[in-house]
Amino acid sequence: MNISSNPLASFREGTIEDLAMFNAHFLRCRKLLVFIASCVLGGSEGTDEALQNCWFTASRNPPRFEHEGAFRSWLVRVLIDEALAILREVQETETDRPRRTDF
């Protein structure tokens, strides 16, 4: 596939059509992303937040890819990073909370 004929490669130019193409590719990966987020987070809580953060991060500065498989792999990595950030926030919140010792 020639990189110039790849709609994912041209997204950096920032046109509405390119954003629509990015969204279409993102939506094709959505089921996989939901599954991975719920696995990383240990359930469905936080999955929507992880997906939203993934979309924002990915849409700000998408790299150039020649194949959709590479795009999907990159999205999965972005999603895992976002899900792990959510887990860190939850753990920090839990450790900041005073613990009761009078049980």
C-alpha cells in the first residue's frame, strides 16, 4: 500500500474528512479496546474513561501507518497506558485515605 493512498497517513493534515476516517478506524477497533480496557482495569468500571482518554490522546497526534493492523496495535498501546494511569489514580486515592484500625 502506498502511504499517500492511505487515509490514516494523511490524518495529520487535519481536515474534517481525515478526522472522520480516524473515527471510523477507531470505531472498528472499539470492541477490542473495550475488552482490553476491562481486562486491564479488572471490570467495566473506568472502561469508558479509558476509551475516551485513548481517543483524545490518539487523535491529537496520530502517527503515520501503512496498514490498519499497525494502527490497531498502536491504539491498543495507547489504551493500555491510559487504563494504567486510571489504575494509578485509584491506587493513589486509596492510599491517601485514612484507614480505620478500630475493627
